[in-house]
Amino acid sequence: MIRASDPRSMLRLSQDWRRRGLRVGFVPTMGALHAGHLSLLARARKENGIVVASVFVNPLQFGPKEDFTRYPRPFARDRALCLGAGADALYHPSAKVMYPEGFCTRVSVEGLSGLLCGEFRPGHFQGVATVVLKLLEAVRPDRLYLGEKDFQQLTLLRRMVLDLGLPVKVVGCPTIRERDGLALSSRNAYLSAEERAAAPDIYRALRAGAGAARGRGAGPGSVLKAASRLLSRMPGARVEYLRLVDERGLAQARRLRGRLRLLAAVRLGRTRLIDNVPVICEDRPRNPSDFTK
Ligand code: AMP
């Protein structure tokens, strides 16, 4: 596995692969790799001649009071996991290389950056979009692999790729979970034993919400009510948001129609966890009054 630590050497590698007619799949991460990341690498391995992983804890996407300094950085382990997952190259730039002195550009996917997590983490998605655009510039992949676990991030990056006409296909990959349903996350390591025991309730609540969509005469209100009933009983939890939105524009769902997602952000002690599930709707009017709307 080749290591690159600056954009120029990464770009040279990529140009060389391209000349040789190889397809490049790219999995950007912040490290502290787990089975969720590895599932993205496995998918990329299956679909491409070359697989590039990146490990970069991006300072731009952390707020001043967030966990940038304590974010786990087990680099030797991450490198071994990338190698084991069959990555051909690991891109591991430093913050200095990514953001040299004077760096002041931000990419903003207007309309999507300020919603949901963006309401609670101002500037977060500008940081995400900026770093991903910079990573794409260096790696120039054919396919970009992202997890549905971070559904807003996936939607926003799809939009950025579309709006800027970037020559890369975004591949969304399903969320990998612990046996008890908790979505894998590098931040799960922060949880105390009590918090860890409570954490799977987030997924249980979201599933209960999605299940309520199948009830007779159900509407968005029934979905939210079913989910919030469970969330509100979680010991030590503070719900930042629970929303039912349409998958493309993340607008609040007014009816159970089309492709919807139920998303939540919950604080358990000092740890902020996010999760989401699809909500399957029957795509036909549920009652006669719907015909007139
Ligand atoms: P991160 O290192 O948290 O920035 O995540 C890097 C990539 O892995 C992102 O595309 C995430 O959505 C994805 N990812 C994180 N956790 C999971 C998971 N549990 N299942 C699938 N993908 C995940």
C-alpha cells in the first residue's frame, strides 16, 4: 500500500493509474476505523481497479467547543486496517498541507448546510464540503464511497458533485450496526457503560417511527410521535432533533409520500450521536382528500 501525504504526490499517483486505464474508488475518513468504514472499502474494492482511503481529521468541520483535540487518532491501527481491506493507497495529509497559512475558502452547499445538524453545528458542513472537494481534487476518483449513516452529509455531497459537475459517481452505502442496533461510529468510544447501554434506543426509536408509517391513516405526525415516545424515555439523553424529511432536499415531510428519511441527533452526556432510517411509504393517496391536493 502506497502512502501519500500531500496533494501533488496523490495527484501524480492518480494520473498514473488513469493513464493505465484503472478505475479509482475513494473512501474518505477521519480515521479510528471500524466495520462501517471497512464496508465502504470492501465495496470500493469490488468495484474498482484501485482503492484509495484517506485519513484526515478535518479541523474545519469541528466547532470551537467540539471534540477535535480528543477525536481518536490510532493511525498505525488505521493503516493496518486499510492494508487488510485491500487499499492500494492511503492518503494522509497534514492540516498544514491541507490548509496552509492564509487559507480562507469555504464551499457552502446553500440550503442544505444550515438544516438538521447544521442548525446545531454552524459551519460544520462548509468544513465537510471544503475538505471533500479538496480531497477529490487530489485523488480524482471515478467513484466516491460515502455512508448513509451520515445521511445529510451524503445528500449534501451528492448535491455538490451535481452542482459543480464533478466527474465522480457518488455511491451511498448502508449503515453498519452493532448487534443491538447502535450505528457504528468512532464516537461510540466516548460512551460510558450506562450511555452505551442506552444508545441502541436511538435506532429502536427510529424503527418504531418508520413502523408507524405503515399504520392505517398514518401521517408524518404518527411517525414522529412513535419515535419521540421512545427517545423521550432514554435515560440521560437530550434530543437535538428528530425530523422526517424528503431524501433529496431534506425538506420537512408534509405527507407520507415519496422517499423519506427519519433522522435524529441525540446527546448522551458529552457525546453526540446521529442516526437515520428510511421510511417506506405507499406511493398512492391514502384518503380521497389527497386527490384534490
Ligand atoms: P468518518 O470517519 O466518521 O468521517 O466517516 C467516514 C465515512 O464512513 C463516511 O462516509 C461515513 O458516512 C461512513 N461511515 C461512518 N460510520 C458508518 C457506519 N456505521 N456504516 C457505514 N458507513 C459509515
